[in-house]
Amino acid sequence: DIQMTQSPSTLSTSVGDRVTFTCRASQSIGSWLAWYQQKPGKAPKLLIYKASSLESGVPSRFSGSGSGTEFTLTISSLQPDDFATYYCQQYNSFPYSFGQGTKVEIK
Amino acid sequence: EVQLLESGGGLVQPGGSLRLSCAASGFTFSSYALTWVRQSPGKGLEWVSGISDGGGNTYYADSVKGRFAISRDNSKNTLYLQMNSLRAEDTAVYYCAKYRTLFGGGQRDYMDVWGKGTTVTVSS
């Protein structure tokens, strides 16, 4: 099974900052990676699919990159609505798996 | 509007059973693969199970294989998760979600629409 590891676990940052976090797969997954945003008590929301494709309606300040085993999610200028937890998920092969999440907090 | 609505959660004793349902609307249900994802209190997301659009292919996480069974009734636009031999570690919010690709079977596909979740608590 493929293990996904995200870093850091928590990121303390400020509005307007550029933030980047990382997701690593235990084996190559090509570009079969999605990023989700989750706020407390809510369902996850799709942000990015196929490593770098922006979901319709998602602000362009979000971008994804990477392939193989290393991936990044970047928020170019953090907005108040972006404080949340972000999960990567591989869908290269079953069983699909998520990273443990990166929580973005207000500094 | 595409909607997914989970139901069937509740309190159950260890070793017990529960069946979750997910009612879908706003899309051609029989054309899309579906999945269950759970989240234990204060923890991250865990992919649990998936089923192809026709229902002929099913997939499970190792943690639930042999205890949980996913199924669907395309005539009722409803997805199910039969959970048997429940353990304390199965306590979680269970989400159903739809895969993006028409007739994709769930293979190399991602979840684009999620329900709000239903809570399962396994405790004596």
C-alpha cells in the first residue's frame, strides 16, 4: 500500500504570506494526486487534481506541482478564508490513501 | 445541484453492526463510481471503500476488509456501507463522495463532491 506523508503538520502564518507545503508518496504515483481543504465540522473540498489542475471555482492563488513521489501545494497570498487543514490524497492505486494533513493557523 | 446525503449513523456496541446509506441527487447516479471516507475524532481522513459505477468492482482499505461491505442500488440512487464486527477504532464521521469521471469505475479518479457526513460511535 502507498503511504502519504505531509509536512509540516502545522504551519503558523499570516494573511498575505506565501505558503508552501509538501506531500511525499512512499512510491511513485505519477501525477495521480489531489489536494483537499477541510474546515472544522465540514466536508473536504477539492482544490487540485492530477497534481496541478485547479478545480473549477477555486481561487487562482492555489497551485499544485510535482510528480512521482514529491508534490507541493502553494498558496500565493494567504487569505483569511484559507485557514484550514489541507490533505493530499493519492489515487494511483487502491487502496487510495491520504496524508495526515497540514493545519494552517494564524500566527 | 449535485447532492449526497448520508444517514444511518449512531451509537453501537463493540462487535455490533450498522448500515450506512448515502442518497444521491442531481446527477446520473449509475454513471459514477462512489466511495466512503471516514475521519476519526480529531484525526485525518481515511479512505475506506470504493465501488464502480455498475457495482461490479469493490475496493477496501486493509483496516475494514472482511468486516465492511460496500454496495449500491442504482434504481434507488443510494450507496450503502454495511459495517459488521465494529470496533472502537471505527468511531468516526463517515462521508460518502462521488468520483469525477463518467463511467470511470473509480480507477485513477478523485472525489469531486462530498456529503456532509454521518457519525458512527462504537462504545459500550
